[in-house]
Amino acid sequence: MLSIWLCYSWIPLLSILGSAFSSYSEDQCSWRGSGLSQQPGSVEQISLHCAEGALDWLYPKGALRLTLSPRLPSGAVGPGGSSKSSGHITACIKPAESFHGAQIYLERDGILELLVGDRPDSPRPPRVRCFSRLPGERVALFLQATPHQDISRRIAAFRYELRGDWNARLSLDANAAGNEGACRPCNDTEILMAVCTSDFVVRGNIRSVENDGDLRASVIKVSATRVYRQKYALFSGAGRLAKSGEIRTLLQCGVKPGAGSFLFTGRVHFGEAWLGCAPRYKDFRRVYEEAKEARLISCELASD
């Protein structure tokens, strides 16, 4: 990691804050701008306020400083407030395949850590990088343009997502602390919570599992016999035929095909389904019925 002052040393102390041409989405979820009109040595200050969005920096010059400040839901921790929520937020960024012309640093309490380097002609797919922000921490993304005589065709673009519960079951960064428990089977409480809070809840069978070393993920191909809930059209099919879809999980979990019916739950991450809890369906029904009888369930799931 680098001291932020070392990285800023090339910027004049009295530099004018960026006046580059830029535009925001109407809900301030995304930003698009050009470095062509940015003052030499300036730092464009940007703040976005959504749980997901994108940034497109055309012809990068100078630097950008991006703060992600999602509008917190009711009951979450806000500035100067207190509540039952821990205020823990995990953010993930996914660089575009054509990402070029800049480097992305995580700025945490005045210290810089490189997240994404410049990617000239790299054959490998861009890595999703995740980081966490604890209550009270000052966190931002610092984008620094890399020097080039010809800045044409250089676009530093990425998508971002923020969640309050990402590292509870999933982290896509090999260095993130959340990986230790990502492959652990869910306990009964976690299963019941996953049914109520997941982006998708699907009963189905595993057709096959394909491992992708470049993406560091296993792709589980699923035949879904019942879709209880899904965000976006993750599982689709015609007529009465079983719907099909794909679910990803970390390669290190070593998922293998198994016979029988499962209840798959998880999150949608950059448009893809990622596995959370996946008990065998018969085990789920036992846990669910016991909790229902004891009046300990938070939501109803239709029976077959």
C-alpha cells in the first residue's frame, strides 16, 4: 500500500478541482465524463448515491476521486445516527473488458491500495474486486490516469454494487476476509433467513458443474422444477418443461454434481446468480416445518 500523499505528490497543491465535462444519471447512480476538458493535475470529485451503477471515464487524464454513499434503508446507520444495523457495507467493482488508461486505488483513511491496474491488451477477463467499509471509516475510490502520448481509444469503465450483507456468505476477492466461510454449509437459521432474503429461491436438480479457472468460479447448470422467487429472468423455459439456469460459486468450494432435489438460494451479482445456501430439499422441508410449527419463520414458502 502507498501513502496517499506519495500518490498525490504530482498534483499541484493549489490545483483547481476538476471541471471536466461530465454527466450523471438522473438518480445519480452513474457517471460519464471525459478527461479531454479536465484541468491538468486536477482531481474531479464525484459522489454517487445508489446501491449499483456504473462509471465511464473517456480519455482519462488527471484523476478522479469517487465516493459511494448509498441511501441507507430505514433502520440502517446514517451519519450521526444509530440503529440496529451494523452499518457494515461491502462494495464490489467489475472493470469492463476494455478497461484501459487508468488504475483504481482503494483509499481507506488516507492510505491507498491498488485494486485494478491498467489492462493493455490483457487476455485474461477482468477480476471482480470487493472491499468492505466499517462504520466510521472514510473510504473512496481514487482513479489515476496512466501517462500515454496517445489517449485515443482509452476508456476506464466499471460497474459497482454495494450491499450490507455481501461478505456474510460470498466474497469474490481472493484476499477478502469473507472467503473463509463462503464454502461452509448453512445452518438451520441461515437456511430460513436465505429463503426470506435471497434474490432467488429455486427448487431443482444439478445437471452438470463446469469449472472456470480464469474466473475462479464453478458454474452449476440447474434444471429448476419450481421457481419460488427470482430477480430478473435467471431461470427460464418454455411451457411445462423444467426451467434452466446457471448458478456460480467460488472455485475453491469444489462443488460436484449430486443426485436429488436441492433448494438453491443466493444473490444476483452483476447480473449473474451466485450461490448462497443450497440444502437438499427434503432437509429444507424438515427445517421449515419445524420452524413453522414453533412459529419461528419470517416468511411463508408455498408447499408443493
